Amino acid sequence: MKAKKIIGLCLAAALVIGMVGCQSNGSKNDATSNVQTETPSEKVTLKIGQTNFAAHGTKAFALVTAVVSGDEIVDAYLDEFQYMNADSAQGVVNSEGMADNIVEGKVLASKIENNESYSKTIAEKAGSTVMYADNFAAIQDFVKGKKISELEDLVNNKTNEEVTDAVTGATLVDTSGYIKAILEAAKQAEGTTGVEFDGNVEDLKLSQTYFAAHGTKSFAVASALTDKDKVILSYIDEYQFMAADGTTGVANSTEGLAENVVEGKVLASKRQNSDKYSATMAEKAGSTVKFADNLNAIQEFVDGKTLTELEETTSKTNEEVTDAVSGATLADTVGYINAVIQAAKSAQ
């Protein structure tokens, strides 16, 4: 009798445990289900902008690209251009074709492309122990993920020395100036349409290249924000020497840069001078679409496409490519797309 009672109690306990176990498993399954059916990360709108800026003295101009999501910096790309000795510096693409606009013995050069020689120069003059490109990389890393207002508060309320100290890995005395340049590019981005992106923005890469997209008298600047082999956002501009009268030159054109350029000329962004440059194109080639609108159409075509898709496009004739890009009329449309491809590949 006692044995039966014990067996009965054991069976009852087992039943209770089984019921609890079932309830627990049910709760666990619900929790797992919640994780599995969790809604995807919220889509964000990404915008890209670019500026040329007097970030450091009067003998150079910074060329800066920034990608923003709302009031946050997603990524930035810094470079700076200066006239350097032609016998020791690598000039920008098409330097030979632009040589008539620059004083003899000088070339317009990217400091990033001349990182080693320029770093050696600043080491000799200022005792810098950090490579120039590494300084820029440190600044770019610092601004990522920060709010525009946060960066404005830093550069507006801290001394140059305090700002430099705040950026791990940076030693440039004008670190504050480069952050201000990024903020200016971010403001330019805020005024654009942008694209939607659903994914981890930290996986995106921003790269920039200089390319001979159109003739030999100018150089294109192409920027690409990529997600693996796909171009999420692009930005294209082109720089050319123009008549100084009525033209907005790059930053510092009327200052230290002027001594390296022949009289009556300035280096200028075609986007920034779109109306004037478009009028010239209309007179010479009968163009009816403004230059900036052409570049915008090309960017819209490029954005969202993989490198394979873009390379398939550029394998066609110039005329076929121009016809494929809605809103574009430039005969060298294929050249500008190739410039973006080059920028995207440099990030791979």
C-alpha cells in the first residue's frame, strides 16, 4: 500500500513537471519565434555631398566628401591638393594637358597620392611622425557615427590643439579645419535627394578617385559608397582651368594658389560653375542640358547597380551608353561611369 502511494506521488510529480516543461518549452519557442521574425533593421536615407574648402593655410585646398544619414555622419573622405614640384611629385591625371595653365615646374597634386613624399616634407619641416594619409584616416574614423551638432560643438568651442588631442591618431595642427571641411560637405549632402539603404551602414565603404573621363584638359573626381560589389551612392564632379573673370575658383584661388597659376585663369569645379560651363557647352556643342543635371542623371543611373552591371554598360559604344542613361546627353557619359567604377574598385 505504501509502495502504491509512493508510485502514485511520483506519477503525479512527473505529470506536474511535464506540464511545467511543456509550458516552458512553449515560452522558449515563442521567444525564439520573436527573434526569428524580428523586423529587419529600419531603412535609412543616405545622402552624399562634396566641397572644396580652405582647411589648412592658403596654399592648398581640401576636397572632401561626406555621407550622412539624417544628422549623423556615416563616412567621410579627405584629400588635399597643392601645387608641387613637377620633378618629384605625381600630378593629377591629365596634368600634361593642363600644364599650360600652371607655372613652369609645378603640377597640381593630391597629397594622398603623394603621401610618402609629402609626409617626409612635413616630418622635416614640422617634425611630424605620423604619415599624412594616416592623419586623414584618423580624422575620418573619428567623425564616423557622430552627429553634425556634436562635431560643430567640438570645432566651435575648442581650440585647435584641443580638437587635435580629441582625435586619436591625429597630429595635424589643422585637424579642426579638416573636420570643418567635412561638416561643410555634410551640409551639401543634406540638400540632395539621397537613396534608401537597408543594412548595416558600418559595412559601407567610401572611396574616391581621379580620372580622365573627358578629354585631356580636366580631371574628374568620382566618389563611390559601396556595399561589397554594389554602388549605393555616387558623386561626380570635374575640375578644369577656366577664365578667372566670372568663375568661382576653388578655395584659396585668390590667395596662395594664385602664384602657381597663369594670370587670368583659375582652377574651378564644373558643378560649382554649372551655369557658366553649360552656356559654353550650349554655344560649342548645342547642349540643352546643364552640366550638373547631366552628372546627376549619371549618378542616378549608377546608384544601386553592381560593378558587373556597370561594366556591362560601359562595354557598349559611347552613344549607346548615353542613350541608356535617362537625362544624360554628354558624349563622354561612359567616361564618367568608368570613373565611378574605378572609385568603387579602389575600395575592394
